[in-house]
Amino acid sequence: MTVTDTRSSRPVLVTGATGRVGRLVVDQLLAAGVPVRALTRRPDSADLPADVEVMAGDLTAPDTLEGALRGAGAVFLVWTVLAATAPAVIERIASQAGRLVLLSAPHQTPHPFFQQPNRLADLYRYIEQVIAASGVATTIIRPGMFASNTAMWWSSMIKNGDAVRWPYAQAESAPIDERDIAAVAARSLLDDVHVGGDYVLTGPEALTQADQVRIIGAAIGRRIRFAELSPDEFRTATAGQWPAPAVEMLLAAWGASLGHPAFMTSTVAEILGSPPRTFERWAADHTDAFVRNSA
Ligand SMILES: NC(=O)c1ccc[n+]([C@@H]2O[C@H](COP(=O)([O-])OP(=O)(O)OC[C@H]3O[C@@H](n4cnc5c(N)ncnc54)[C@H](OP(=O)(O)O)[C@@H]3O)[C@@H](O)[C@H]2O)c1
């Protein structure tokens, strides 16, 4: 990776460092030889590489970020909390680090999948306004559906049976491998050519949800059926386990996207110089998420 930013000798603070994307951003930065600080509410259970400086802090309590931000050259921001503390957190980042990469979503993209009203889009719109007003040098990355959502959603059904009971078999997306999101984030953190960048990131191919189930089945060597649920059956199946707004957000996005090819960009390849990983590759590298423990 070419690093043109002289701030690169200062540590990069990665928030969400124990999460799916942040953990991989940490790996990418370490591989580039950059000092890394990781923010977590629970340092004792963070389980991060030994050469990471693990810092306690909570985005809902901005004063707790002082130590983590002191001397940091850039911040990777994963916003997973309510909006209330965003102005105070972003003001601290702007004054201490002066460089920010935000993990957002493609809520501005004119495709039916991304255009259904939802609370997350409202949250991101607000956070992005606060960041713009702060004047901090920013890159926004906007991945579509993470490939690993399929593990979150289907792992236990596939481990414990031969069918995924799910709505909208024919709804398409272009799932993106989190390693590609993290690679773009790391480039953006380290190279000032990306200041002002606003990047919608997708995987390389449009796949229906039924395709994705079939590909996971092929990766683990079993035939997995897609047993289609109606939206109401899905509401019943997730009741008490999933927040209702998340269920409605997904149903609206899948329903509206039926009959539309998945939205895709070439941005990952343009930034990294190599094509994004396929969903086949992601599934082959994550069979553990779907294979029954043999113990
Ligand atoms: N899933 C998708 O398809 C998709 C698509 C586009 C965008 N996104 C966005 O991606 C983000 C989630 O990223 P992810 O999946 O990598 O995360 P994740 O695996 O859900 O992990 C959440 C992270 O947030 C941290 N966190 C939670 N509350 C916190 C707080 N109060 N203070 C500080 N840190 C806190 C957690 O750290 P500790 O628990 O260690 O403190 C953890 O590292 C969300 O903003 C989501 O909207 C997701």
C-alpha cells in the first residue's frame, strides 16, 4: 500500500474495532505498518492483536474518548449508537485527529433497495451533516449488503437443517466481502488522495437470495433449499428476536427491489486495483459459520 500521508506515523484510532469491519481494518493497518489504537467498551474481552493499543471508550459518553483521541492522526468511525452524542464526538475527532473515515450506507443511491424510508438512513444523513459542518477532512464509505449478513441470518438454519426459511428468494443484492470494505477503509485512512471521497461499495455480482443460499450449500458440500416465507410469516418467525423496525426495513428493501437488477459499482476495483472478492470466495473462506460442530 502506498502511504502518502505524513500523519501515518501517528496512530489511527479504529472505532468498532471488535466488530466485523473494524477488526479487519485493524488487520489492514497493522499490515501496512501503521500504529493502531482500538476503541472498545470492553477492553478485557476485545481479543485484538497484541500490537494494538486497546483503549476503553464509549461513543455515548464523549468524554471517555479523550485518551483514545489524544495524538491520533486519523479515525475510522463506526456509528452504532443513537444520534444524541454525535456532535460532541465529531467535534472531538475534528479537533484532535483532523481526519475521519466514516462507515455509512448507500442511503443516497437512487435504487429501490436503498430508497425505502428507514431510521438508519435518517441517522446517517444526520451524522454526515454534523461531519460536514465540522470541517474535518473526511472520506465516506457506503457498502451495500455485507456478505457476512448471510452468516448472521442463516448460520443456525443451515447448521441445524437443510433449508433456509426466508422471504423474497428472488430479491437481488451484490454482497460485499468485509475484507474489501476494510481494504478501502484502510486506503482512505492512509492516503489523503481520498479526502472528500464518497464511495458506494458493492460486491462484483448480482445474486438473488436463493443464489446466495445455493452458493453457501456448494461451499459446504450440502444441498440447502430456499423455503420461501411470506412477509407475514417472516414477521412471525422473527418476532421477539429481531427489532421490528429492522424487520420492516429489510422487508421493504427486498420487496421494492424485486424485478430490479442489484445496484453495483466498480469502486472497489478502482481504489484497490483488483476486483472485489466474489460471494463464492467469501463462502469458501467462511464455511465454519455454516458447518455443524462435529464434537
Ligand atoms: N450489515 C450491513 O449490511 C451493513 C451495510 C452498510 C452499513 N452497515 C453499517 O455497519 C455498521 C456496523 O459495522 P459492523 O457490522 O462491523 O459492526 P458490528 O460487528 O455490529 O459491531 C459493532 C461494533 O460497535 C461497537 N460499539 C457498539 N456500541 C458502542 C458504543 N456505545 N461505543 C463504542 N463502540 C460501540 C462495538 O464495540 P464494543 O462492543 O467492543 O464496545 C463493536 O465493535 C453499522 O453502522 C451499520 O449500519 C452495515
